[in-house]
Amino acid sequence: MIKKKLLFLNLSVRLQSSTVTIDQRCSFSVMSGTEPGQFERSNTKSDAAQPRPKKPRTTGNFEFRKYAKRHVALRIAYLGWSYHGFAIQKTPHNTIEAHLFEALEKVKLVEDALNCNYSRCGRTDKGVSALGQVVSLTVRSNLLEAEGVEITEDCTAHERKGDKTVELPYMAMLNSTLPEDIRVLSWAPVGPDFNARFNCLHRTYKYFFPKGNLDISEMREAAQKLVGEHDFRNFCRVRNFLSSQFHYMDISGGVTNFRRRILSIDVNELSDGDSPYQQCEITIVGLAFLWHQVRCMVAILFLIGHGLEKPEIIDHMLDIEKCPSKPQYGMASELPLVLYDSVYEGVEWRRCERNYVKTVSHFQQMWTEMTVKSTMLRRMLDSLELSLLPSPPPTSQVSPLCKQGGGAYKPLLSRPTSATLEERLADHKRKRARECQLQEQEADTDRQEQLQNPL
């Protein structure tokens, strides 16, 4: 019995050490520049009896000089609920961009993440999702000449063996490495001067929410007041220089112009009926947006929909002479917000149909799981609400998306406001002057110490 167990364990170890999946071989063939479909033949019975000697593993670096470079744009979709935003941060590291560059480096598409001419369309925040996020960067290419292809001085691509007429399968390479809730939907060749941020014609955001007890028609009327070019300093998140409280403008990065243009805003119900569980969406199209601008605008629309504010509050907050500083109010939740589309001129998107269908299938499976849970909870609520009759059930479906705190509601115009832009600029100037003065004093102290204690 013991001999049989030892024999079984020995066989299992041999199988595990010698098994190579087709996907692994595909990845190896793509990364090494060989043609897709060129796999090693599987071992026959005679081969198993006399195993071939294993080739020694190479530990050398990947030779990027054997490939040309190409500037491309990638269209990316992701569910941002479990990530700390899109852009790479010092801490934490769980961002969409961090996973993207990890995948790019793993499949050897970029050699140096800091020098790949990278740009992003939008910097979505923690919890925000996207269907139309776009980034542009320079990656290695299998071709010798095409739109966006560049041959560097030390490039030896002409000497490389193998087919050089078919481009690398960018979608398949990245999606095989990225987390399942981050997908590359398509790619496009672009010129070396293309910038995903500045070449974007306009962006579309969608915000989903249940109807609850909101007055949708009132919200729709009020939303039209936001259309056009305005100073949106009272509709964006702002940051303090001197404290950790987030209700002062962030002007340290040079953002002192708060004029933005909104092309359209639509507030629609996604189905017929008059149920508080009916789903709705706000669609906002604009040229560019300030930090947290969409969530701030949605928060004000929610206040109007609840009847807590009149639509005219938007006119007042857009008039900087009457309202030079932002009243303090909470933003709408980030979970229902989606960067839905980014539009560019002259960009021809390409995709692998097989990989695209695989992405759709995976998203369908996630939808099934979430919808089943939602339906179960809805049926439970139907039963619980019936037990409340004849008393009407509460309508708190929207409250988790825009928390206003406890107690009686305080109108926006009677709330404390932050400092004006001019006051903040003056504070920032004084702070910089103090910092420069301290640096000069430290430099003088160092010089005196050097004179007193020469080497």
C-alpha cells in the first residue's frame, strides 16, 4: 500500500512539472516574436518512456531592440468598486493604472513605464467605473512600417526571424494578464503627438440611481441650467492647504480657471412605471471636468429632486459675484458613476472579435450574479413592505447615494462657506513666501557652519 502511494505521488510530481497549457505556450510564442500557432508537439508514449533533456532556462533580459515601437491608444473598461481610483498613487497600490502597467511589463510591451509617452483621458476616483477610458502610450510592435511605427537607431527588427506582417495581439496579451474586472476593449494606431487627454473632443459620464421619492421632472428642469460654459468653482471638490479638511480649492497644482463647458445633461427613467425601485440615469456630456465636478452636480440635483432646494439654487451658485465661495455640502456617492465614453476624431479602433466576445460573456456572468442577488433582495422587500400596511413603506432608496447627515435640513444658502479664490491665492502666496524664507535661513545656517568648521 505504501509503495502504491509513493508511486502515485511520484507520477503526480512528474505530470505537474512537465505539463504546459496552450495558453502558456501562446503567451510565450507572442512574447518571443514567433508566429501564433507554433507550439511544441505533445509527447508520445515513446517520448514519455525516454524524456528529452530539458533546455536550460535563460535569465537574460528581453531584447526590446529587436522590435520596433508603436504609439497606440487603448480603450479600457473596468469596474472600479474595489480599486483606489485609476491613476497610480504612492499608496495604496491597488489602482487600475498600477494593474495596467504591471500587465504591460509582464507581456513585455513596454520596457520603461516612465518613458513610454503615456497619457490618460480621465483620472477617475476611487470606486468610479469606466466603459470608455482611453490611454495612449508607446509599445513594442511586430511590424516594420505602419501608422505610428517607429524604428529607433539601435533597432535590429529587420534581422529578427519570423513573420513581421501581422501586429501583436494587444488585446489578448493584456487581457490574459489583467484582473477580470479590467478589460482592454480595443486599440488604435495613433501618431506620436497623440495625447489621450488633450485630443479628446468630449467625454460622457453616466450616473445611475433608483427613483425613490425623487421628482425626476424637477431634476430634469434644473439640470438644463448647468448646460453651457460656466464657472463651476462651486460645483467641484476643493482642498485646504493648511488642514486635512477637504473643503478648500486645490490651487497648488495651478488650477485657477474653473470655467468648463457642459454640452448636454439628460435625466431619464430607464423603464416605464412609477415604482421607487425604478432605475434612472443622469447622462452628462462635457468637454472637460473639474475634480469631482460630476458628483457635486449630481448632489445638488438630488437636493432639488427631494424638494429640499429649488432649481434656482443652481443659478445662484453659478453667479460668482453673488456666490463667490462654495457652500459646504456632501458629494454624491462614487459607486454609480461611470466614465461612459470618450470621443476622438480620426481614431480607428480595432479589436479581436474572439477576445471581445469573451469579455462580453464574462460581463454577462457578473451581471447574472448581481441581478439574482438584487432580485432576491427585492422580493424580500416586497414581503416586508406588505407587513407594514396600511402604513406606507419608507422611500430611502436614494439616501445611501447622497448622505446629508442627521437632524433638520439646513438650506445651502445658510451654510458656512469656504474662502474665496482670491483669499486662497493670497494664503498660498504667503505660505510659499514663508517656505522660501525658511529655506534661505537653513542655507545661511549651513554656510556659517561650514565657515566655522572648514575641512
